[in-house]
Amino acid sequence: MNKINPFESAMTQLTKAATVIEKTTASKAAKKSLQQKMEILRQPKRTVNVTLPVRMDDGTQKIFQGFRVQYNDARGPYKGGIRYHHNVTPDEVKALSFWMVMKCAVADIPFGGGKGGVIVDPKSLSVDELERLTRAYGRALADIVGPDKDVPAPDVNTNGLIMGWLLDEFIKVQRQKAKSFGKKLSKSDEQRFRGTYNGKFIKDGGSEGREEATGLGGLFVLEAILAKLKLKRKLTVAVQGFGNVGYNVAKFLDETGFKVVAVSDSKGGIYVPDGINPALTLACKKKNGFLAGCYCSGSVCDLRKGKQVTNEALLELPVDILVPAALENALTKENASRVKAKVVLEMANGPTTPEADAILYKKGIPVIPDILSNSGGVTVSAFEWEQNLKGEHWTKKYVNAKLKAKMVSAAGAVWNASVKYKIDLRTAAFVVALGRILAAMQ
Ligand code: NAD
């Protein structure tokens, strides 16, 4: 799935949007300034590589490699998740950090973009080993993160528990630093420092609604774009990926009248024509360890109600909406021509290569781009950061209402740009984002 270099794809997307902006730039001086800023945007500001020695349960030591890419901070502190994956590469993290710059600008939250990664299969570690690895990574990052510097959050294979360990290490390091100057951290400093990591459990200063924010934001964006496309509800949906994002988007779509007929995870997928019950399916998957056989529709799981599908076949099912919510490069030039959906809602980061984008555009299939559709997560992360800085705790109703307003506004801006410049939604999202980033890069 990951042979295509995602950073090259990201730069192709950037060039396409820059060409649109250049056409509307009149003076020579403005054109020169644009070119200079584009040059800056073609590489990250800082990349930090870390070596993480971890004591394993059997007493041996294992060395893990990690990174943090701080891509651009013109609009505010770097912001972006931390991915634990055995195949994570520096170029993947670089691409993800670049997309974060764009995403925060589309969502219009006061952040730049960054991303972190550790090369590890977390499922191969015990909980204690995972904690020691995470704490080592947290210590290694302690000098370069902070509420005004860089604000990480969960991504693939990381969650609130991991964010809590990372925050704990960060605060420990800050206390030690203060002690070495004969000082103690003030209460307000301790409070502010909680804003360093987002996606925490509520007890650690997390926000209501953060865990499901990416999925809920995806629903708000989809509804806004479907209204523009004049497509009604009762549409069928296939979701690739059944983790935080895939599960939550399936749940919200199901609750609001869509019919989710297929879901998958790394081990394969299921197709249930009557419509999947996401909560029952998740419970069944947890019990069995895999999705196969979890043909749960309405209030029962019944082997006669569905069948297994491969991840590849899921992408080509005859559904109205296809939701890639797993990893990069799911839709490529190899399979894009076989996509039958009317709309693609990108919930993963970078699931469609530029070649696949062109094929889908030619087929008249709108792709709602990742930097718009999955920006709900980072938006509620920004709310969590704001609550931590102000020492507040907002209700879920308030968080979700604020999220909806942000998503509807972002979707409207992207739609308007696509109409104005007669461009696809991804290029439109990049044009909206670039306009805001370039203005901040004075
Ligand atoms: P997760 O670890 O909770 O879930 C990932 C899911 O993808 C799992 O179900 C896994 O089995 C599945 N998967 C892995 N490889 C697969 C494959 N080859 N085919 C099909 N399924 C596969 O991660 P997540 O947080 O849900 O993130 C999923 C995607 O959404 C990633 O691209 C991530 O960058 C993006 N994203 C996450 C957030 C967030 O808030 N967590 C926000 C924005 C974007």
C-alpha cells in the first residue's frame, strides 16, 4: 500500500494549487514573493530524529527510531499527531506534517503543522514496554514541544493513554528544569503545560468530544458537500479502516440515516447489504479479534446476513459513498478506474494518489479531500488546547456546536473556491489554505 512516496504526492498537490494562485497574481513583485514562499513550503523547517533505547520485559534492550517533523509555524505552533507503525518512514511523516499545515489553515485554527512517528508495531509490545517506549519518546521530544511550540495528538495506533504518558514525561522534565534553577513550577504553568498534548483522557485535561471529533467532523463536511451536490440521504457507504476514525464515521453516518454496508480493517472486510450496526460490529470484532463473521445488522449478528470482502474489493463496491479511513495510497492509478462510488470522503490522510485523483475527476467522482474531511480531529484538539490554556472545561454540546460551525464554514469556503476557479475540491482546499498561509508568511 505504501510504495508510492506520499511526500511526492503532497508536493504535486501543492504545485497544482500554486499554479491557480499564480494565475491570479498580477504584479511581478507579488509573483516573486509567491515563488519565494513556495520554495519555503517545499521543505520542513525542522526534522528531529530520535533514538529510543527501551528495556524489554525479558531484560534485554531494544533500540527504536522515532521522528518529529516541524513543517511550518507561520500561523501558530506546530500541530499534528504521532503515529506508531512498523512501516512508518521519514518521508511519510514529512508528508503528513505538510498536510497538517494545510489542514489547520483550511479549518482556520491558529496552528502550523507537524507530525511524529515511531517505527514500531505496538501490538508486538506488552503494555509496560509500550509505556517505556512512549516515555522515552516523550523525554526525547520535551525540548521541542510545548503549548506555544508544538502540540502533538493521537494518530494511527496512538490514543489517550499514550498522550497521558507523553504529557506526564513532558511535565516531569519541566519540573526538573525548574528545580535545576532552584524554582518550582507555578500552578498556572502546570495548567498551561497540559495544552502540550491533545487527545488526552478527560481526567488528564482532555476535551469532551475529542475521541469522536474526526468522525463527527467528517459527517458535518459530508452533509455540507452533499447539500451542494444536491444528493439526498439514504445513501450507501463503504468504510475502509475500522479504527478510531473509521468506526466513528461509520457510527455517525449510521445514526443520521446513511446505510453503511461495508467496513474493513487490516485483516480484511465485511459486506452486509442490509446495513451494518457499527457498535455491535465493533463489540463482535473485539470478542473475536477479527471482523469476519461479524455480520451485525439491526440488533443481531447473523452469519447469513453478510460475507467477507478483501480490502481491495471493498474500494470497488457499488456504493454511493466510499470512505477510505485507514492509511495512505488506498486509491491509486491501478484501482481508481474501478471505483463505483458517487463521492469519495477521504477520512485517512493521503489515501488518494495524484494519478488516482485525475482518474476520479475524469469519471466525475468528487473527492472530498482529507485536509477538509478529517480536520474535525485537529479542530477539537485546538479546542482542547484552548481549554487547557484558559483552565476551562467545555460541555460536549458546546464543543460539537463549535465543531459544526467550523466544519460548515470550511466546507463552504472550499466549495466556493472550487466553483470560482473551476477546480476540483482538493485543489480548492489547497487554494483556501495557501491563501491563509501565504498571508501569514510575511
Ligand atoms: P487507528 O489506528 O485507530 O485505526 C486504523 C485502522 O486502519 C485500523 O482499523 C486498522 O486495522 C486499519 N488498517 C490498517 N491497515 C489497513 C489496510 N491496509 N487496509 C484496511 N485497513 C487497514 O487510526 P485512526 O486514528 O483511525 O487513523 C486512521 C486514518 O485517519 C489515518 O490516515 C490517520 O492519519 C487519519 N486521521 C486520524 C485522526 C485522528 O484523530 N485519529 C485525525 C485525522 C486523520
